[in-house]
Amino acid sequence: TLLAVACGGDPALPPPVVLISLDTVRADCLSVYGGPDGATPTLDAFAARATRHASCVSTAPWTLPSHASMFTGLYPSEHGAHTFLPGEGHRGDNVFALAPRFETLAEALARLGYRTGGIVANAVYLRPMLGLEAGFEAWDVRRDPGARVTDRARAWLDGLPDGDRPPFLFVNYMDAHRPYATGDAGVDATAELDALIEGVMVRGEAPGAQGERVRALHQRAVTRLDAEIARLFDGLRQRGLFERALVIVTSDHGEAFGGHGVVEHSKDVWEELVQVPLLVKAPGQTRGELQGARASSVDVPGIVAEALAAAGYPDLDAVFPRRPGSHAVRAENHYSRLRDLARFGDRFRRRRYALYDGPWTLVVGSDRSVALFDLDADPEELTDLAEESHDVVVRLVADLERELAAAPYEGERVRPGQLTRQQAQDMGELGYGGGSER
């Protein structure tokens, strides 16, 4: 193990690993991905000295399955931690936990001698008993604003014994998630968001000015979050960790503001819901690099394995073989959460998939919906080319069917436990409500 190597006289400890998940931050919220100028100065400066992946696709448009992919290197249809279609009279949440049969990144790093800590703000879908805490010595889940999350992360680092084992720190921020932490006391972002949902998803209206207002509120929350990332980076530097650490910054999914008739997330696989940032600073890296190969959430463990292999520790390569550019990339959404199913009838009673191939993205559903887009010419997916490019559709549908059949996980189902009263309250305030735990 790494611990044995460190204790055997090698003065160089393996690199610290820091994984930062910015909940609900689509790629184009960052200036370096085409967002507003000056909106994310910390992350832009970080990107200038790191590797920026030009395109990264989240495996799912919401928290639980995408984080399970980040931790296992598997797609939702492979790890099984996603929503299911509830039967008549179902009570409780309609999600499956991550089964213990799948090794997580934290478990693998702990096996290699790392101290593992998760500092988490999403108290609903990263709560204990959903399986994502596997391998973490500390899994500190509290629905806190960014400043407190940063303080908790720094405190965890301060509590580690000096230099005995390298840390793996996972930090999850929720500031860009509903209700959008803009910091403006006079702004009711929840009311603005609910008005957009009512107009777009209930009455079928175009998002118009209301959509622009909500998007601007969300962007302000991202800009405030960027300042917290600066505090976290400063904390790593003060503790002598930043330069020698592998630091990965990404998001679990994006956010929709009315395009394709969708608001918020968890409902579909359109670009605005699954295009996320992926910034990677290798140990000692100081020069920026652009990586053109399309990446995926499933590549995160492989990126860690690659960095460890570069440092002389190849143990994880076989466990997490996927790397950007080494495999087909797809996004999946299995039905939706109870609130969406109850409110919008049959619209979300289907599985949806997006498969990427060069400039093409194929978007298909179990409801027999099929669409094809050329992302180079049409990044907002407004012009469906399925009919005129039928041969491409046939080829990509066959590819997708082959991918989905390769390693499906539909076996044991690990149901999450009941929600506490606080978790049920959090679920409602975060827009997840709809089911009642009994």
C-alpha cells in the first residue's frame, strides 16, 4: 500500500487529492467556458494554470446518479443509483442507493493509505444511507452556505495528524442550487423560479424575460460561490497542500431556464442540463492546457488513477480504466423524481439518453422519441436532423443499445432509509418534494 511505501523510508508522500463538486453549475456559468466576463475570477485563474476539458458531460442531470458516477467510474445504468418508476401507492422517495458491490474512489484511496473526508452541503441526495459515503472516514453532511462549507473543509484538514497519510478531500457546495444564494436579501429567487416553472412547464409559454431574470440570479449565485472557492484554495495553500495536490473542479449537472420546455434539472438530457466544467490541476502543474477530447463524470476516478500512476502508484488503473477520449460518452435520465412525475403527468415517465459521437448527439427515449443534433453548428440543439441523417441515427442507436447491454445493473436494489424531519424539510426547500416518508 501507499502507507507501507511512505513508512518504508520514501520521503515523498503520494499527492493529496481534492475533488470539488459545484452543485448545479453548468459549464457556461464560468467565464472560461463562455460565461459572462469576470463572473468567475477564481476558477478562471485556476483554469489558466490547470487542464481545462473543453467539453465534459455529466452522466445524469441530477445529483445522486452523477455523483455515483464520479465515485465509481460507472454510468447510471451500470451502478443503478438512479430514480425508478414508483408503483401504485408508493410512499417514500423513488431512488435507489449505490450498492456496496461497487468500489468507490474513496474506498480505493483508503485502501491505498489515504485519509478520506467528505464535506457535503447536499443534505438530501448525498445523505448517509445512499451509499456515496462508502470509504470516507468522515462524511460530514449539513445543508450549509458556502462559507460554512469552506470552514468545515479547512477544519477537517486541520484535524488530520501531521504528514502520516495523504488526504483525499471531497467538497460539495450547494450555493448555485435552488434557492440560488445570491446574497441579496431583497430578492426572492424561489418565487422567480417558481414563476418560470409555472409559465414554461405548466402553461407552455416561452421563457422570455422571466427566463433571463432567473438565469441572472443563478449566475450571481455562481459568482458568489467562486469567492468561496478562493477561500478553499487559500486554505490549501496555507496548509502547504495546493501546489502538490491533484485538484479537480467539476459539477454534478447543469440547470435549465426554459429551453426545450424545461426548468431546473433532473428532467432530461439536453446540453444545458449535462454540460459541466472539468478543470484538473495535476501535482506541481503551473501551465494551462486545453484538452479537446470529450470527457465524462465517469472519467473522474480514472483521472485520479492516472495521476497516481504518474507518481509511481499504478494500483487503481485496473479499477478505474476510463479516461477522457477512451470510450463513448453518454448521459442518462431514468424517469424523474416524484414531484415531477406527480405534477407533469406522463411527460417524464420514460428513460432518456444522449449519446455523443464527434459533432453529433443522439437524444432518444424509451417513449420512442428520437432526435439528432450537430453540436458544432447547433450547440443549443434547436434543429433536429434525424430525418435527413437517418443513417447516422441508425448507427448511433445501435451503438447506444450495445453500450447499454454491455454491463447493466438491474439486480439487488438497496433502498434508502426513511428521511428525518429535517431531511424532509430540506427536500421541500430544494425543490425535491413530492413524496412522504412513512
